[in-house]
Amino acid sequence: MTESKKFAFDVGITFIASIISMIFGFVITVLLGRYLGAGDLGLYRMVSTIQTIAMLFAAVGIPAAVIKYVAEYKGDRSKTNSIVSSGVITSLLLGIGFSVLFYLSSWTFEEIFKMPGLSGLLKILSPVFPFALVGGVLLGFLNGLREMKKYGTATIIQSVLMLVISVSLIYSGFGVAGVVIGVVLSSVGWCLYLLLITKNYFDITFEDYASNTKKMLVFGIQIFAVNAINLINYQADIIMIGYLLTANDVGYYAVAVGLSQFFWLIPEAIQSITYPATSEYWGKNNHSALQVMIDKSMKYTACVLFPIGLGTGFFANEIITLIYGDAFIHSVLPLHILVVGTVVYGVMKSIGSSVTAAGRPDLGVKLVGISATTNILLNLLLIPKFGIGGAAVATCMSLFVATIISILLTIKTLNININLNWIVKVSGITFLAILFFQHLRQINMYLVALIILGLYVFVIFRILFDEEDYMYLKKIMS
């Protein structure tokens, strides 16, 4: 299999696993929203947000370090044995410690957010950390080896377990607690499966444990800093809505966020391949392959995200009320705003880890630091005055800032060209499509939207695609 085919195949596998995982998680939020209401959905979303933050601190960037070093030393069984073993052992110890700490501090979170029942849910969640952290390292190991079939299968298994357990417990009357139990049990099953399928790829050893752990922590802490600030950037709106507004507002906003993040499925699938691939190309000084990968990843991501984003904007009201019911009409405005930011940033997200993979995680810290500062300040300014609509504007603006800085850092660090002229053309055509829709929607909204979307896709794939793009795609599919 050629490298281009291998890249496309790996992206496809990762994307399928990601979309199955997100759809299953989406089904759970729909059930919570429709049958238990915005308040319980908001409570679950807050539990999920706290868990995500805690997992970030507990992992300390070790899974990302495992991906990088396994990709660099691929083929050296002795070296990968010691790297993965160090990651697994350290993550297990950290997981046990965080489980105890999380259980003991559960009341603190309930007092901060003034959400009754939050403490009990966090106590139920506390055993998840050892399994989730060890599973994260093993998943990173498979990613570094680019064993994406096994990577995808593990992701799907966790999602299936989560859905089956959660739905069963919701219908048995456990409510939100049933979903939290589903999180714990699905992580246990996922971790055990990963241990089973990776046992032939490495052997547990304590050789070079101290030096490997130190090396991974030095790199991982920089990744942790990037991810921590990035997480603040992504979760600041939810946290501040929970603190400044109500659980219902969290629920309404969570619906908009959940739908908008579907746009990141494709770029995140691509990024899971561009990250280890950049490490490999950069280490081998294969600049030409790196340039092609960056260019095609961004261009093809834009060709998919922009039309889908445009269609979502046209039918946002229908999408939300059909799925969640009329009670969630308050989610429409923030969804319209968030779609703009997530689509624009999604194009850059497809290669967002390339600078880190090239050995400059420190630049990522600066990038997300600026973006997160922008987000927090705007949230503090806009939420009290404009509610969840203000939170959406703050997040959208911070994503614009992150996109611009990320483009500049990628060009400078990797010494590559990014076809900004093409991106400007696509953005201009998108803006014109929105204007036409706004002026003509009174005629027949659905007919006008479908005609504009059809013409939009035609223009992108027939006019903005060149012969090189068609040859490249043909080569992949042949």
C-alpha cells in the first residue's frame, strides 16, 4: 500500500470509529434531553466537563508522548517495550491516586456550582481513572504504530458498551446516574480489551523506567500545558454558564456545543494521522511529503466542512427541534454562531498537532494561551449580558484567534506553504451563499437552501479543484 493510500485508509478507519462514538454519545444526550429535561442534561454535561478536566490533569500528556516516541522508534521492539511499559505503570499509579482525590473532593464541586446531586454523581465516577488512563496509553501505542484498525475497534467497543449500559439503566429508572455508571463500566471494558489486543505488541518491563518516565513527562508536561489551556478554551463557556446561569442554560448550550462539535470529527480523524506522520517525516527530513500532507489535509477538510456547515446553518432550527423537541429552541442561536467558529477552526485542526510533532510543543502553549485568554475575557463580558448567545460569540472569536495564530506558527515552524488564496476564495463563496439565502428564503426556504447548496458544492469541486487534486484522489482510490 502506497503512503497516500495508507494515509487515506487510516483516516477513514479513524473517522468511522469517531463518528460511531460521537453518534452513540449523541443518542445518550438526546435521551437525557427528551425524557429527563434540560436540567438533567445540564447536570450530566457538568459531570462530563469536570471529568474531562480531571482526566487531562491525571494523564499529564503521557498518551501524546507515547504516540510520538513509538512513532519515532517504530521497528525497535526493545525501545517501544520500555516506552509503553513506563507509560502504563506511571498511568496506573496516577489513576489510583486521582480516584481517591476525586472521591474526596466531590462535595467541593457541588458547592462551587450549586447543583444538587453533583457530588453523588462524581463519587460514582471516581473509579474510572486507572482504567481510562491505562487505556489511553495503550490507545496511544496503537496510534503510534498506526494500527488504526485495532485503534478504531477499541473506540467503537467503548462507545457500544457506553450506549448499551447507559440506555439500559436510564430505562430502568437510574436517570443521570445510569449514564455515569455507563461511563465507568465502558472504560473498564475498553481497557481490558486494549490489554488483550496489545499483549503481542509489547512486553512489560522496568528497563529504563526512570529515564523513559522522565523523558515522557518532560515532553508530556508541555503537551499537558497546551491541552490544559486548550481545554479551558473549549470548556470555559460551559463552566461559566454553570456558575453564572442555571442547569437549564447549561443543557440548552450543551445541545448547541454537541451539534457543532460534529464538525470536528473529520479534522480530528485526520489529525490522529498527521500527528505521528509529521513526527516520522520530520525525523527523516522528508520535507516534500510533509508539504503535500499539510496542503491536502487542509484543502480536503475545507471541501467537506464548509458545505456541511452551510447546510447546518440553513436548517439549524429544524435540526434542533426535530431531535430534541420545541423546548430546546433556545439552542438555535448559539448553534448558528458556533458553527462558524468550529468550521473555520476545523480546517486548521486537521494539522493542528504538526508543530508539536515537529518538536515545538512550547509554541502550542503560547497559541492556546492567547486563545483561552480571549475566550475567558469575552465570556466574562458577554455571558452576564447576552446569556448563552454571548458564550457562543466568545467561543467563536477565540477560535478565530486560534486559527490565525496556528496558520502563522505552522508556516514559520515547518517552513511550508499554505494556500491562503484558495481558503479566501472558499470563504468568499460561502459568504455569498449566505447572502443569497437570506435574501431569497422568503420564496421557499427549503427549495432555495437546496439549490444554493447544490450550486455551492458544484463550484467547489468543479472550479476550485485543479487537475492535481483529481489525480491525487484518483491515485488514492485506484
